[in-house]
Amino acid sequence: MSDVWPTELRVSKDRRHLVVTFDNGASFDLPAEMLRVLSPSAEVQGHGPGQKVTVPGKRNVGIMSMTPTGNYAVRIGFDDMHDTGIFTWSYLRELGERGHELFAAYEAELKEKGLSRDPIGRPH
């Protein structure tokens, strides 16, 4: 069970942000790109320690759908057809609180691996 509950989940008109407001008054504007590259799915996180995947080329990704999962999470579908990430309320709160730090680590991984946030064929 989650100790935080969302009172609102709202996708921006351009589909590039998810605004999450919690019952404690905290509100976070989460970029779709961050949600996609930090997805809790096995496709991104791997099936065990050391299997995490650095996903490049998602700068322009948008949110296509949101499907409630039980009373503890939401499954987010992206316009690149990735839709296996189940985002718990706690994980959405963590992304709101630590997203800048986690995304900075992601950008460092991209640089280290010679990858880009831009889709293939676009300049770095």
C-alpha cells in the first residue's frame, strides 16, 4: 500500500508532461521523457542487478495513455509504443522529489555511452 495518494493526474495538452498532485498538497510536473527513460518496466530496469538499460532518443516522446492499475498505480503508454511501465504512487512521488537528480544521472550515462536524447538522425 502507498502512503501517498494522488488527487489529480493530468497530461498536458502537448502530451509532454504529467502533472501529479498528491493529497498532502505536493504537486509535480513530470516530463514525459523522464517518465519514459526512468520507466519501472523490466524493459528499462532489467530483470536483475546490473541489467538496467540506458534508453536514448526519447527527447520528443509523448504520453499516449494512462490506465489505472489497481488502487496503487497507473500504467503509462508512450507514443513510441512503450507501455509496460507500472508507475506506483510512491514512484511518481519519488520522481517528483528526485527527478532532477535521477535525470542528471541518466544524462551522464548517455554521455558516457556516446548516446543522445535526440532521436536517431537528429543532431546531438
